[in-house]
Amino acid sequence: TENPGSSQFKIAGKTLKPTMTGLADGILLEDKDVTAKTAALSVNVANESICYGYFLWNYSADADKLRNSGDLLNIRKQYFQCTNKEGKQNISAIVGPIHQGDNLLVRITLKAKTDLAHVIIDDQRPAGTEPLTSENVTVVQGDLQFRQLPRDQKTDFYILKIPKGTHTLEYKLQAVHKGLFSSGVAKAHCLFAPEVNAHSTSTSVTIKP
């Protein structure tokens, strides 16, 4: 607030104390303690000075426990193992651990309830993997044309238009480091309509030598 000494904040029955920077402290609640009453915020100003500020909810959870979400747009991420046999590429579901040097196919499925434009996808990847393609490329897959941009910890996609319906985009990773890793989530949103957004679930990937 502009004048922290003249204001009092209460949330979940606890008084928060603003600092001289105008920032109040916070509280940490377990899932079982979060109710409708928890969201009630009380602000009291002791004098006629103007008081302004903002109030934020932050939610933390293990990535592997996140559920997918989305309304107009839904996103799902799957991993498959790629093998070559007699010159042919075979794609199979991952059963148990994979090994260093194995290739993975990442399949992202998008379901749009209406035509969408300027969609950004932020796909996190397991820390023990690296993308097979490190260059920014333009890809055409099915009805989608998109820009694929590999980053240090994720791969970004920019899709100009997504027609109503179900679409898939795919790219490949290679298992590099051994260990147990979280796949992270794939997040999507419309650049000029951020209220249209979605995220996938996360899974674990085990890589052995």
C-alpha cells in the first residue's frame, strides 16, 4: 500500500503486517485448510489516506500430481519410444525405464472447441533429455503449420491458426543422462486472448545406462 502504517489486512483470520516497502507478509496453507472462507480478505484503513494494492493467490503442487485443464482449448502430452528395425521406424508405448541413447517421440494433442489464432505452446521436457533438432524450424503436420523453437529446458511452438477440432504435433528427444525425471507440463495459450489457456498433466521418465 502507499501508506503501510495506516492499513490493516486480515485473511483467514490472521492479520498481515505490511512492511515499509508496502508489501504485506503472507500465509502458507495446506490443501485441507483452503476453504471458501479462506478467500475472504479484510482491509481496514485508519485514516482518510488513499490505500491501493493487490492480492495474489499462489498455488504449489508436485508436477506429477497436476491434472490437465482447459475449456476452449485442451492439451495432452504423450511419450513414445522410437526404435529402428530392418530400416523401419517403430513407435511403441514406454513400458518401464528407457536407456541412454534411446529416442523418444513427444506427441502433443490439441482439442479446440472453436477456431483459434496465435497460439503459443510451452512444452517442458525431462532434464535428462535433449531435442534431436536444435534449430528453429517451420513444420507442417496435418492441418497445422507451426514454428518450432528449441530452448534450454523446453520447446516452444507458435501456431498462427488452429481450426476447430483435434490436431497433433510431434517432435523427438533423445535420452542423454541417467536418472528419474519429471516430464513437466505442456502449456498453451492464445497470445491475444490469454484467458484461453490449458495445460497437460505430467509424468515421470526413468533413464538407465
